[in-house]
Amino acid sequence: HLQELYALYKVMRASREQRGAMDFDTLETRIIFGKDRKIEKIVPVIRNDAHKLIEEFMITANMAAARYLNGKKIPKLLRIHEGPSPDKLLSLRSFLGELGLKLGGGANPTPMDYMHLSNAVKDRPDVHLIQTVLLRSMSQAVYSPELKGHFGLALNEYAHFTSPIRRYPDLLVHRGIRHALQ
């Protein structure tokens, strides 16, 4: 069963890349505490394929939850992520120009344009700086009852249904699905 899940993950991953969803390889850290709860060290967290598999299935579940609620035409709270604002886009293009880089897409870059640039710089020594600036150029994801899509994931419909940190919006999605099923 695990091999079948892993094969499905690879198909889903390929689909994610085809639609241009972003996947910045940011460095996460974990704090190790020693005696007396004092910080002993901070270590990087390595994301392996098991982490990525779970993430991909969670994204799919979140997308399915949003699609289900949209199909039922009942009130819902979606997770939306709009593209970059003109001001942030101007700042990003200025920064990239100083490095001899360009973001495609003109006045309305797509997630695919971001992905192409991210792939182009992945072997540079300043890749983490560039990825950080790319991330900061985008709007912050928010909750909304309006269907505006999720720019970063390149999805038209997205809700928080499987969040590892239970938030009130997750519960609203759960309640909406429960209501629709009943």
C-alpha cells in the first residue's frame, strides 16, 4: 500500500509542477532543549519524501473540501492567496535586476513564472535570499468567503480542512461539509 501511495504522490507531484504551483525549499529549524529547558541547539529539519507525500495529500484534501462546498453553494470560508501587488512586483523586479535576473509574465506574472525563476536560481549560492524575496513579493494568504483562488498553489479552489494546527476556519469547513452531508 505504501508503494502505491508513493506512486500516486509522484503523479500528484508532476501535476503540481505542470500547473506551476510554487514549492520553495525554505529551511525550517527545530529547537533542541537541554537541561533546565534551556536551548541547547537549533538544527535544520530535513524534508524527505514522506513529508512531501503527506503535504501533497493534505493539499489535495483541502482542494477537494473547497470544491465540495463550492458545489453545494453553501456559505464557506476559503483560503485565498492573491498574486503580487503592483508595488511589490516593482520592488521585486528592481531587486532581481540588480542580480541580472528577470521574472516573466509582465504586469501579471503567474505561479509558473515564479517557478521558472526559482528553478533557474536553484544552484546559486544566494538561492535562499532570492527565494525569500520571491516569497515576500507575494500577498499574504487570508481567509475569505469569496472564490479568488490560491496563487501560490496555482489552484482555483482551496480551503483549510487538514491544517495540522486546528484553526477556527478549519472547523467552519468541517461544519459546512457535515451540514451538506446531513
